Amino acid sequence: MSEQLLPVDEVRERILAGVEPILPIELPLTEAYGCVLAEDLASPFDLPTFASSAMDGIAVRAADVSGASPDRPVELPVVGRAMIGRRSEVPVGTGEAVRIATGAPIPQGADAIVPIEECEFLPAEDGPGAVRVLADPGVGRHVRPAGEDLRAGDPLVPKGRRLLGPDLALLASAGVAHPLVHPRPRVVVFSTGDELVPPGQRPEYGQVRDSNAYQLYASLREAGAVPVMAGIVPDDVEEMRDRVLSLVGQADAFVSSGGVSVGERDVVKAAFFQRGDVDFYKVAMQPGKPQGFGHIEGKPYFGLPGNPVSVFVSFEVFLRPAVLRMSGRTDLFRPEVTARLDAAIGGAQERTVFARVIVRRVEAGAFVATPVGGRGSNLVSSASRANGLAIVPAGTGTAAAGTRVRVMLFRSTGE
């Protein structure tokens, strides 16, 4: 009798239904980088708030220098300077010019800027002298008007936007120093198993260095979360339970690798199954069949398998979309392309296979996927070399060379 397996999409829907965006808080701009804005923002005023010069030169009334050229220059007295960072105290009257720096406010009366390259300055013994204008600027030339970027009331940054550099610049320009954002989820990371030792420790025979925690650390960071490394937990039910409960106050979510299968050493299952806090699934996928998900003291708990590639695939399929949802994101899934396999991919008939592949573009809009390494879920080098996961649907079995498949891209094809 075959075991009952749940479809991948059903399990993912259950997990996503069990997480919510973290309640928003106001953060300083430097801490809000990478966070998701929790409210629509409109510009409180015109940006920029004043008209300024786009060039070093002179501010003039365009009508005074109409028709000016090198052959017919127009000479004007220079009556003062307009400096950056302060209001000009010298207006431009009829038949007058004011020296101006790039970014300086436009003086009252001026409606055009003549660049310094189109001027000849005539020094005087006393005062700023005069200028010969060698070109007709036309009204508005090299004047940056107030509100050129945004008008008061225009949308500033929309709700749901992940704040990057240009967004922070715009918020800063509008005086929004503490935007309301969904903070990055703090995810506590455990590895379980008596056989595990830290990377810097030499393992005894039969022991292995813990790689899953560092894979999860990097994947969580890349997804915008804040990983909290909680170390290795031995195969002890009470210690596992105590360690998790002791960190509830520091966590928005938990993730552990190992201990979710059906063996006698599966401490996650033993620690939390009887409490009814965590459900354990057998998912119709390869690798990554055993999965756990639930809540510990109201905090989402993700129990992943123990083999490194199973951890990687499980993160991409289940945990990453959940973390993005907790972050307030609505774009939860990796980009996908359709690619032609240049070698066969085999797998269990009843399961969806996520195969590590290298995707390359062969022509506009056409991709080829090459399987990487062996099928074993312990072969972590194959995940490191790949840039995508080819998805072979349940019921397919072997996808022959030449088959077109969906590929989830987790790394740029140029990286």
C-alpha cells in the first residue's frame, strides 16, 4: 500500500495561510532599508520646493537678451551673486544679470540662465562688473522649476514597496525620517543531531560539520530576514523543547533542520507533535518529502529535513515565500523561465522533482537547462553550482532530453 503524499501546492498554501505580515513599526531610514512600506505616502510639498539653476552662469530676464549671439552680444551689468543654500537677496531687474551657481535659488525677476560658457565677463575696478551674453537662452532655459519632480499630494512611495536606495532618497527629500514599515522577520535557526559539530571543529569518525545552519543563514539574509543562529541541538527531546521555548521572545519565527521524519531520533517531532503545535507532512516532492509546520507560542515554526539539498529545496519552495509574506511582500515567488533539457531528469513517478540545473540563454527568449551532479540530497556541491531548479511535475517520472520544463531561478544566469 502506497503512503499518502500531499501535493506541493497544497502544503505551500497551508503554510502561507499560517503566516501573516509582521505588524508595522516606524523605523529610521537607515534601518528601514530593505523593509516593506506599510502605508501609501504622498508628497507633503512640492519637490523641489524652490526653483534653482541647473548651471553655473548668470540669471537674466530672457527678454533682455533676446537675439543675443557671438556676433551681436548683449552687455548687462552684474548686480550681485546667487549662492547655493540661501535665498538670493538681489533681484534681477530689467537689463540686469546676477551671477549664479548650480543649485542656487533663482533670484526674483529672473526667468532664464545663461551658462558660463556663453558669457564673457568684464571686470570692473569697483563692484561685480558686467557680462556680455553670447546666446539667446529663451524663457526657462536651465531653470529647474519648483515641483519639477513631484507636486504636493502626488504619490511618493506606494504601500508594499520594498525600500531601496532611490526610495530612501525620495523619502528623505520629503522629510519622512521614520517611515512605517514591516520590520525584517527575526528567524531563529537550529540544527538538530548528535552527529553534528561546528564548521571549525574537526569531526570524529561518523560526525559531520553542520552546513545547514549556514545555508539557512545565507538564504534568510538574501530573503531580507534577520537570522538568529541558535546552534546545534542534540537528539534530546527535552533540550530541544527547552531551547526553542527559551528563545520565543527573540523570534518572529523558528526554523530547524533534521528531526522531522519517522525515525526514533526525530526530536522535533517528538518534542512538539503531542502538543499539537506542529503538523508533520509527507509531501509529494523530491527531495524534501518530510516537512513540519506549525506554531510555538504563536510563532511560526518550520521543520525541514536534514539533508543539505533537501534543506535548500525546502527553503526555496516553502520557507522563502513564507518569510517574504511575513516581511509584507506580495511578490512571493522566484522568477521562472521555460527551458529545454539537454539531458534527462529522472525521479519518483508520484512526486514533483526539483532538479538542480544550470540555465543558460541560447537566443532571445530561449533557454537550455543542464542537470548538475547526482540526484542525492546530500550532494550540496550540485546546489552551489546550479542557478535554477527544474520542476518535473508529479506523474511524469523521467523527463527526457529535449523536454521543456519550468525552471525556478534562484541565481542570476550571470553569477
